[in-house]
Amino acid sequence: MKNFSINRNRKNSVPNIRKQQGIVLIIALIMVVAVTGIAVTLMNSSSVDIKITNSAQERETAENSLIGTVQKVIANEAAAGGNSAFLMKASEIPEGGFGMDDMDGASNTMTNLNNGALDLPCPRKFNFTAGVSCNMVQVDTTITYGTKSKHTLTISTGVAQEMASLNTGG
């Protein structure tokens, strides 16, 4: 067995311990700074992910609301019977479009798609029906959504309203 001598000279042993404590402190501070940097990076990326997710949810909510509004507009015009805006002649619809009633915070505009002199035949269902033409119109429904209403979403719907052919061209 070997004998180890214990250095009882305090002058030499105390400074070594103090030097080691300083190095440990510096290494610990470097590790704290590194871990803090990683934590900040992860927090920033997670907040961006949350913003993207919220934005996607807002758009989907606005889109679903807008589809419902389009269906309400068409149902209201269908319920109007002979007073429906869909039965307006091409000459009665202004060039820039006809402003329909706003509904559920959405603006509705109807534009004429009958640009020719003659009435348009209806899109085929089963068999051709003589004497029936269609009034082709487009309904644009627009809604704003998002924080501070920065974004707009528009759905354009084509409507073919059957009516007796007058061959008036407007």
C-alpha cells in the first residue's frame, strides 16, 4: 500500500479551490445563457405557430359564415317571387352591378352576365325546353374578417334564373 501525504500547507491548497470555484461559476453562467437562448427561441416559434393557427381558424370561420350568407341571399331572392332581383332584365341592371341588401355584415352585389342581344338558353338539366331562357347573373358576396378587419373574402356565385323568353335582348 502506498502512503499519500496530505498537504497541510494551506497557502497552496486554498487558492486552487477558489480558482476552481470561479471556473465552475463561469461554466454555470455560460450554461444558463445557452439554456435561456434556447428557451426564448422555442417560445418565439411557438407564438408564431399560435398566430398561424388562429389565422387559419379565423379564415375558416369567415368562409363558413360567408357560404351561409350566400345561401341566405339566394333563398331570400327565391322567396321574393316575382319581385326577385334575379328576374330583372339585363337593361335594368346597372353597368357596375346592382347593390343587394347587406346581410350578416356581408355586402352583396349582383352583376349581369347577359351581354348579348338575345336571351341565353338555360344550362341543360335533362331535355331542352323551347321558350324558356335564363337570366344569367353573378352574385358577389364579400365579408371582412380578422383582427381589425384587415382581410376580405369574396364568394362569386353564378345564378341562372329561368324565365319566359321574350327575345328582347334586354
